[in-house]
Amino acid sequence: MKPRSIIIISAIVLFVAAELTGQDTVNFKNIFTTGISVEYGIGHYSVKDEFISKEKYTGILPCYSIEWARFHHKNGYRLKFEYRISNNIKNNNISAEAKQFAFNQDFIYPVGSFSLLTKNIYIFLGPSIQYFYYDIKYDFVKPGTFIGSKTYGSTGSLGLNAAFIYQISAKLKIDGSLRSNLFSVSGKVIDEELFEETSPRFLTFLTTTKFDFDFYLHYNLFYKISVSLGYKFDLSRINKWNPYIAASDNLIIKLNYKF
């Protein structure tokens, strides 16, 4: 590594360390959205599994999730379960049923804050544990016969999460987060009737990607109850065996009870 690069990296580390030393962690604890939340979202979904076809299947895929978050004096953690299902994913006259399940556990640490238009933006960062499962059943109709074909697979990952919160007023704030895997163990089963199964493999971000981003406008209705409207983008990709890729964007409504 060149000396100039070492100097730049060292300066960034010292700057972040200095910011951390001077943090008022009580502010971070008070600002972070804790408690239990339920979400519903709906939006566009597309998937392509090259075991079946190089064509893309698209449709509407509703999203249901429940989240539990706590924040101590210096750090927080969050658990989130997410489920999606639709039997109306199509490519021309061919339909498919798609299911997804995801579990995320985030460990959250405050890393800094700065002012924007006289209000503070708080930044959080930490490691994540992720589990993702998908299931796609395709229906192919031909005269006098019916053929069903199914693929399903899963990944278990270690990754990173990052978040920001912009406190506009005592009742209104903007918050956003992103989460991405770094290393994963992934496997896949192709049509259980044919007994074709892949063995689990250790894969990096370049081969397997599980990425999601969300952005909310958060409003406190009452002392412990708040509501949020937001947007969520999700990308899942396993570029191993027969490549699989799915993406969705959703409009989200979330209800939170703080405890």
C-alpha cells in the first residue's frame, strides 16, 4: 500500500474515533425507533431462474413483516421477519407461485452525527446475520397434460447494516437503512420429484447477493404509537449453478408501538 493511502486511511480512522469519543449516546438511544413494528407493503416483483427459463417473470408480490428493536445506552439490536407470497407471477400465459422468507438480526452501533439545516442526522453501523429462503413453482399447461416444476433455495449470510435518522421535529423524522451480505452459505433444490439437489457452497458477495434498502417518513401519533410511510427495494441473487435473480420495490406502511 502506498504511503499516501496509509495516511488517508489513518486520518479517517482517527476522525471516526474522535467522533465516537465525543458521542452523547443518550441522544442516539432516544432517537432510535425501538419497540415492535408491523409492516405491509405492495409493489412490483420480477424473477428469473435460468433452470426454468432465461425469460423474466413479473407481477405483484405483497410483503408482510414484523420487527422488534431495542437500544441500550451504547448500542442496539433488531430482529426482523419478512414473508412474501403471490400466485400471480407471469410470463405471457405462463404463471408461477413465488414465496420468500427472510430473517435478519442486526447489531447497531452509533458512529457519528452531523447537522443539516440546523437539525441532526444520526448515523448507525453494525454487523448483520441473515437467512433467506425462496420457493418458486411454475405451471406449464399443454393439451392433455399438466407439468409442474419447482425450484427452491436458501442462503445464510454474514453482512453489514447501516442506518441514518434525520430528526425534523419532536414528532416527525426521516429514517433509512440498508443491509447487505458479505459471505454466504447457499444451496438449491431443483424439482424435488427429480431429486436434483446442489450441495451447500460457501460464496462471497460477488456470487451471492442479498441486499435491501428502505426509506421512511416516520410520525408519532401518540406517546407510544407511531406510523410510517416508506419505500423498500430488495435484491436477491445467486449466480451459481443455474443463476437466480429476483428484485422488488414496495410502498410500505408501518405501525410501531414503543416500549
